[in-house]
Amino acid sequence: MLEELKEEAIIEKVGGRFKLSTLIQKRLVQLKQGSRPLVDMQADNMMELVLQEIMQDKITLDTESQVHTAEGETVVTDVPNINPLEL
């Protein structure tokens, strides 16, 4: 299912485990708030969709922890700063 998370390639692609975790979290929030998926696939859950977006270089995390598309656009700019510990 989520075998990509066990491989070092996805970790190195993003720049580390913590950056990968941040990118996944922020992208999941964006998708739940209505952002359109950037890959064309049928996924059982949003996590698989986000992992495919990362593996296909559709999204990246910048130095200010903002999610950007491959074209350099910020996907969603009005995502609230959510503390996952408060959910």
C-alpha cells in the first residue's frame, strides 16, 4: 500500500524524513480543503495520491514550508497553520 514511505528514494527526493512528513501533512490539508489532485489516478485514500504527486515531482516543499507545483505555483495559499496536536 504505502511501500514508497519505506524506500530511501522518496526521503532523499524531498530532503529528509521531517520534510517528507511536513510536505505530506500540508498537501493532505490542501486536498481536504478542495485543491485538485495533480496526478490522474484512482486512489483508495488521499495519502496514496500525495505520494504519487511527490514521486512524479508534481509537488515540492520550499524553504518556508510552502507546497509548490512543478511549475513553481503555490497550490493553495490560504491554508491555515494547523497544529496536528490540537486536532
